[in-house]
Amino acid sequence: MAEQPARFSFVDLFAGIGGFAAVLRGYGGKPVYSVEIDKRAAKVYELNWGHSPLGDITKDANDEVMAVPAHDILAAGFPCQPFSKSGAQRGMDETRGTLFWNILKIIEAHHPTVVLLENVRNLAGPRHFHEWQVVVESLRAQGYRVSETPAVFSPHLLPLEAGGRPHVRERVFITATYDPDDLMGGVDPMPAVENRSLRGGEEWDLEADLPLDPEHEVEGFGLGDDERAWIDAWDEWVRVLRAIHQSEAQRVGEKARRLPGFPVWVDAWVHEDDLLIPEGTPSWKANFLRKNSALYTAHRDAFEEWIERHGVRDFPPSRRKFEWQAQDTATLWECVMQMRPSGIRAKRATHLPALVAITQTSIVGTRERRVSPREAARLQGLPDNFEFGDQPASATYRQLGNGVNVGAVWHVLREHVMRDEAILKTTEAGRRIFSAVVTDSPQSPDDVMESVVRDGQTRASD
């Protein structure tokens, strides 16, 4: 990709392997500062973007030092440590000791035209209402127009042609525009995006839309003998219970019942006459125990035969738990599965659950293996020419699980800039950003990602 004049400048904080960098470079931006404390992630960043972000934001942005230069857009997927509960009226003092405070020091020093922050979905949940309020009010105190309503979005809500992916990954985005003169008259803006599908009811096809690699065997990502035994056992349980339901339905002339949607737990299978629920048991758990007991009581003989046949009581505790969320899928080997601490979860193979930075990598039943690192990178919108070097796959999974989805960020930034068009067009920097993001860029990041990464890799090799 030929070198193009920069449309705007940006800083990339908590940069990871460069999800924000991919979007902002794709829109024509030029990085003037990036920082990432993890050495392996910084190395991958350098491989693909031409410079190392290795560093510590707490040393570059504090009361004594401001090593971050002026810029037009600030992007950060920041960690969220808890703030105090004394009230948002304390402003920046309340965020001291958190990494958000370092972001605020940069904002206070430079007041970038646009701020784009990303965090886990729970930041906008009821348990973290105070933290959310502190973030919003701190930005407003610096002269920013920011919605109090969270903007929650996931790549699976976008059409494929707009950068969407079959990847359920809800994240909260905080988007803000510098508006010190309050041009909009104090009106609380709507969030840049709504948490709703833009696909018109179209269902994902994981096989074609990701796409999945065709190989059934990818070295290092196959299943162990124990894992196959656990899946085979629960696959038979699904077929046994489904056959029972079909037989019952034929006998009474009704439609067969579906498999239970609640988690089943072999350790909770006791006859209803023997069920004891200790006093003080939470209502959700008591309900869970009653459902499992009723299920077992109705099918005790078939279940005991199944347990004996597969030695299920000798499975590890977490593998004696099972959650079926695959509706009418015929077999587990046609599902997407996760080996979770809470049990084996099976879903329809239309899309994949969120990548996480721990060992819950999804198993694709039709491939009889885990999602490969390359497939995981595609889930995050990174092109196939994106490089991870010679690091172990576990590091790649962790980095992708911690990263941002390119298509989601591309969409959120575009929608934010269109929302605040009137404000942005009052400044030279704002006009440049609007032109780069809305007027002159394609709708989908996929149209430019390969060339953007190739350009970064060329700089890295120079």
C-alpha cells in the first residue's frame, strides 16, 4: 500500500496487538504514540504495524510527566479497576490510582477531538453503575459530549459486507467529541450505536462466513481422548433423551418435547422423594436442583444405564455438568462446544461465543478440533496476512481474547462521527476526521485491512 498523507493523528493506549490501530490506520490515520505493557503483545504489534509500543502508560502520563504528544483521536481498550464509592463529584481525584486516571491526564493535557474507549459489557451493568457514572462525568467535566446511555455492540450484529463476523462479543463503547462551547445546548446525546442486529434477520453460516479452515486436523488443536469420551457420552445422552421424548409424543399424539434448556448436573440427580434442599439455599439454585431431580426421576432407569455405560461418575466434576443450547441440532458433533468450568456447553454452529483470554477455546464439532489461531484472528476481523510470529498458540489466543473486534470498532467510530457531524465540522481537525471516516472510506474494513497490514509489515521490515 503506497504511503498516503495522514488524514488525522491518533494515540493507541493499552494497544494489545493493534485492533484499534487496524481501524484507525484503515481510516487514514497516523499513530503518534502507542503503548502496551505486555512484551509478547508488543512484539506482535511491532511485526504488523512497524514500531514497538512496549512501555508503561503510568510512567508516560502522570502529574509530573506528559510524554504523550498532541493528537486528534484517542483510542483505548482500558482495564477497569474499581473506583471509590464517594461520588462522581470528586472528578479526577476519584480516578487516581486507576489506569483511567492516566487516560484523563492525557485528555486534560491535549483535549483530542474524539475519544474512543472500549471495555467489557459488565462496565455498563448494574454492579458497575458507579464506575460508569465516573467515566461519563469525568469526560463531561473536560468538555466532552458523551452519552450517559451505554453503547453496547457485537460484531455478529453487523452484516458480513460491513465487517461483521459470526462472533457474539458484546462490548461497551464510550465515544466522546470535544465540545467545550456546548454547541448542542446540553442535550444528552443518544449512544453512537444500539445493541440490535443490522442483518435483517439473516442467520450466520459459520462454515462459509468466517470461513472455517477445511482441515479436520490442525496440529496442536485436536481433542484429547478424554475430551472425545466426554463428548461421545453426552452426545449419547442427547440421543437417548430425544428418543424417549419422541416415543412419548407418538404414544399421546403430540409434538415431541425439546431437550431441557437448563444446565443438567449428574451430581444433582436424586429421586424427588430423596431431594433435600438445605435452608438458606438461594432460590436460583433450589430451582436448579428441583429441575434436575424431576428430570432424573422421570428417566432414572435410562439415565443410570447411561451413567454406568460411560462411567460418568468418574468424569471430572465440571464434565458431569452439561448445557444444551443447540435446539434441534442432531448431534454434539454438529455443534460448537466449550469446555467451561461450569460444564460442557453446546450451541448451534451458526456463530461462535466470545473469545476469552483463558482456556475456553471453542470446539467446532464438524472439525473435531478447537478453533485455530487463524480462525480466531478472523473472528476479530484481522486479515490472513496478520502475523503472530513464533509465539505459542496460547499467547495468540490470549491476545485475541483481550483484543477489540475490527468490524465493531470500525462501525462504532463511523456512527459516532456521523452523529456528531455538526460539532466536528466546526473545527479543522473535526473536518479532517469526518472526511476520513465518513466521506472517503468504504463501509467495510475488509476492503482495506490486508493492504493496511501489509503496509505496516513493510515498515517493520525496513
